[in-house]
Amino acid sequence: MKRNVLVFGVILILITAVQAIAQTEPKTAEEYLKRGTSYAEKGEYDKAIADFSAVLKINPIDANAFYNRGLVYSIKKEYDKAIADFSAVLKIYPNSYEAFANRGFAYFEKRDYVQAISDFIAYLKIKPNDAVVLSGRGVAYFYQKEYDKAIADLNAAFKINPKLSDELNSILANAYYERGRSYYQKDFDKAIADYNAALKINPNFAEALYLRGEIYFYKEDYDKAITDYSAALKINPNFVDAISERSRAYIEKKDYDKAIADYNSILKISPINLWVFGSRGQVYYAKKDYDKAIADFNEALKINPTNEDALFYRGQAYFAKKDYDKAIADYSAALKTRPSRVDYLFYRGQAYYAKKEYYKALWDYDYALEIKPDYAEALYESGKTYFEIEEYLAAVENYYSALKLKISSSMVEMINRDLVKSLIKCAEFRNNWFVYDDAIDYCNKALKINPNYAEAFYERGRAYNDGNNDYDKAIADFNAALKINPNYSEAYLNRGIAYSRKGEFDKAISDYSSALKINPNYDEAYTNRGLSLYHKKDFDKAIADFTAALKIKPNNSYYFLFRGFTYNGKNDYDKAIADFTQAIRLDSNFLDAYLYRGNAYFIKKDYDKAIADYNQVILLDPDNANYKKGLEIIQRRGKLTATFPTDFVGTWKRDNFNNTLKFDKNSFKPSNQTNFRILSDLSGDSYTFYQDDTPSWNNTLIFKLENGNLVITGDSGDGENNWNGTWKKIN
């Protein structure tokens, strides 16, 4: 800054005397001082210094000579010599405020602002209202970055003398600006106040407009930010930082075309700003103009093939275009530069997930989590990936881990949604493996998160239905599921099964019919309705349902079995045998089909075929002693004669019972009891029978004649239904 030269008043008085003796060579110290002062005023500084030095040879403690020589040295910018002379003055006169002031300015020019401030403080203790020295100290504080003190001094100086130089005005504006910068990261409002003050002093202060715009940007007041950036650009149209930051504000407002226009302007001003390609590419990406985005990233990569940002964002553009292989290639290239960037790993994992390369996706997510264990997004996506490979328990664990972190409410909602799905898959898996208590536990956890999740009620109902045989609880859960989702055909089906197991076949049939209204191709609903109709002995409707199921799934061996034993119920054994045979064609190891077909053959007295089927049953289940016993009995069936033993012919009755047994000639069973079938003779006078249409090797009756009476043993029934005892012939 410019400095005013101060001269002692006595010197100024003596200058007139110098003019009177101008032609006389000095002889005394006073004469040298006068002539030196005259030389100084005329700008002949070396001569002035010589005369002041001559004074000091005569009088080494002449304060005026030191002072004026110090001033001349200051004018000549020989500040060290000036400081030495002003210091000499202060040794002679310690309160010489003029020496403090001028030494302060010399220190200032040497950029020794600490010493300058010290001298200005000493001066201002004596002359507190000196606007020049106040401003000098203010500027020194400014350069020391003590902006509060700088602003205080400069404002005080302008208050004393409003006509101080424009340069000082500019410095005051800069002090506000710089103090504003110091507030920039800690107090936005104070920073804005200082930028406002700077702009009041200097409305064309482009940098102040720019930084005030930056604060508005960080306060998310993008309109004010854009206004300030634009004002700065009116002052300096080539202010690249202001253009760049305005483009960012436009991006936040999703005004992508204006942002692109700003990036284009930067390239016109300074084509070497190659970073613009990457930034503009990101704006094109935000506009979903992926081809232009890729073109810009390509330009950025021509300049620097290892530019990881360009590689990453080009990968993002390829990902958006579903070109997952190229996306993966770019993410991988970026990872070569920065192997530990978790976001690069995360997005590559997403690309692998999109390609259904789930194990590669898991590797990326797991590595990202190894680097950053609290990476909630990676935990969530890893959970989704485990779900896809049916590792539902691992998915559940990852979702719970993510929920322990500080995450947004929207992410909590998203994770809970998928967590419930995974819990229900765990429940379904446990149900399928008969671990019903675990299934119930998973459903309870799911319902705690979402009390209106129909599938949770459904799976818990299945567990009660299939595992605990608690049909009432099962029905209650299926009711809850159907209240939430009235079109839940599976819930109707399983509620029907629960009713069927309770023997409430009409309710079961109603539920199966409801399931079929929702899904007319629901083969299981047809089958289960057919079974309920079978129990109601409505065989024709049951057969119609099994036939409908077979139209949907013509290769289901069980459906042929069910229809076959329904034909048995109708005594239509040929059709029954045809269905059992088809079931065996579909499944050559179908034990039940062999058993039922053997029974049908037996009823038709085709014993060889019956024996062949029972043999197959024993081959499939060699440890079943009952089948072996039955086979032995069947095999001895050939020993029976064509005529029933005559000793059995007649009607037999027990004491105290009403039922009778009647044997006719040539009959192999009691003619008045249609549910009896003879199996075989055990000896010459002993025979084995079974009841109903299906052999039950555990409930056979042994008939034997003893002393003219018929003795029956082996029955486990009660009352009239127990045939054990001694029977007497009544006719």
C-alpha cells in the first residue's frame, strides 16, 4: 500500500532557511540537516542521505537526522536501513509515535506483518484516531489472516476518513471476502453476511458472488446459487469455476440441458479442460441418453485410459443399456486401479446378478463387505442373491444384519419386505421337510414384521395342519390368509384338507370348489375334492374329478391310483385294474398301485396275477411281514376245492347275539355277509377270512369246526361287530 511520509514540524520550518543559504557549503550539523531535507524534497535521495549521515558524524544522537534518513531509505525501498534509523530514533525518543508509524510501514513492506502490527499498536496508543495507521494495521491483519481485526481497523479508518483510497476500500471488501471464506465450512449464514458486505463495497466482486453461490448450493437453495454464479459470469464470462458450479446446480434441479450447455461453454473457453467429457457424460447418463454418455466417457478414456471414474460411469451406462458384459469389463478395469473401491465391487455384483451369475455376484458383495462391514446396500443385495439361489436362511441373516445399521426409513421398508418373503421361504422349506415347529417360528417372525402377510398365515396353517394335527388352528390361519387375499386358491385347498381330516367333507368340498373357481386348472383341488367325494361314497363325481385332474396332469401316477380305487369302490374292477396299470407304467416302483391291483385281481379270482403283484409289493418292501403272510395265504388258495366243505353248509348263530352266518353249497364265503372274503385254508378244517373289499392281514378271522360247532377267533371288533365265539348250527 502507499505510505504518507511524515516529517517533523521543525524540519519543515528549517527548509526555508535552506533556501537562504543554498550557495553556502554546510559547516554545522544544522546546516547539513537543512540541506539534506532540501535534497529529499527535490528527490535527490542519495545527496540527502549523505547530508543526514554528515549530521550523524557530527552528532551521533541527532534524532532528526536518523528520522529523515530513515524516511529517505523507505522511499528508496531500502527497508532494513530505514528500520535501523527509525529504531535509533526510538532509542533516543522512546515515545516518538512518528518513528513507530514509519518503522511499522517499513516492516509492512518487508511483509513482516507481526512487527508492523506491533509498531502500529504503539503508535495508535498515542494517536488512536489516525485513519492512515489504522488502515495500515488493518491491512497487516488482513495479510496475517486475522480478518476480524482487519475488518474492525479498516471500518474504523473509514469512519474517521471516508475518503480513504479505493485501494483500501478494495482491501476491506477482500477482508470481508476472506473472513467469509473462513466461515465457509462452519457457519454458512455468517459467511453469506460477509460476502454481502464485500459485495456492498464492490458489487463487481465476482469471486464473492461465486463463493456466496457455493454456500447457497450447499444449503440446497439452487435457484439463488444459479443467480450468483450467473452474476459472476456477467462480470467475468470466462470464469470456468462459476460455469462448472452452475452446471452442478442445474443438475440438482434436473435441468440437464442447461447443465450440458454450461459444459459445452467450458470446452469453448478452454478445450484443455478434458475433465468436462466425464462430467458431461454423467449428465447424459442422468438424461438416460446412454449412447452420448458412453461417447463422452470414450473421449475421457482416450485422454487417460485408466481414468477410473470414466470407466466406472461408462460401466453404469452399459449396465443401464443391459449390456452387462461390457459393464462388468468396465467395472473390472476400474477395480484394477482401485481394488478396494466397494462401490465398484457392488455394481459389478449387480451386473452379475442381472446375468443370473449369482455366485460371482455373491463374491463381489462379500468382498465389499469384508472391506466395509457396515455396507447396508451390499448386505441387502447379498440377501436378494442368496434368495435367488434358495439359500433363504443366509438371506434372512443378511437382512437382519442390514437392519442393525443406521439406514433410511425407505431402506428399512424395502429390507423388511424382502425379509418377510425369505422368512416365509424358510417356513415353506421347513414344512416340506416336516420341521413344523421351525416353520411356525419363521411365520411368527414374519407376522411380527407384517401382520397382514397372507403367505405367513398360510404356511403357519400348513404347519398346524400337517405337523401338529391342530386342524382348528390351521383353519383359523387359513381364514386369516383368505381375509387378506380372498383369491388365495392354495389357502382354500389347504383349509379343505383340514376340514377333510376333521371328517367335515362337505366343508372340504366347498373349499376345493372355491379354489377351482379361482384356478380352474388346479389339479390338486380336483384330486382332493375327488377324495372327499370318495369318502362320501359319491364315486361317480369323484371319478369325474380325478379324470379332470388327469387332463391337467396326464402323467401323475397318484391320480390314476385314486381313480382306480374309486372304480374298486364301484366294483368296476376292470377299470380299476386299467388305472393301476397306468400308474405302474408311469412309476414302476409304485408299491400302492401293485397292492391295489393285486387286490382287484384277487377279487376277480385271478390269483396268479394277484400273486405276481403281491410278489412285487414284497420286492419293494421286503421287510413287511404282513405282505409276506398274505402272499403265503394267497399262494395256498389253490388248495381249496371247487366245493365248500359240506360241514359248513347251513345257518349259524351265537347265544345272546342276533347276527347269523349262512353258508351255501359251493360258496367260499357266508352268503348273508357280503363283506366277507375267504382267503385260504390253514388245515383241512380251518379257514381264514377277511372283511371288506381290501385285505387287512392284521384283522383276519379263523373259522374252525369243533365238536359240531363253528369256532371263530382273531376278530378285534366290539359288540355285534365282534365275530369271535362259538356258533351253533340252527338249520
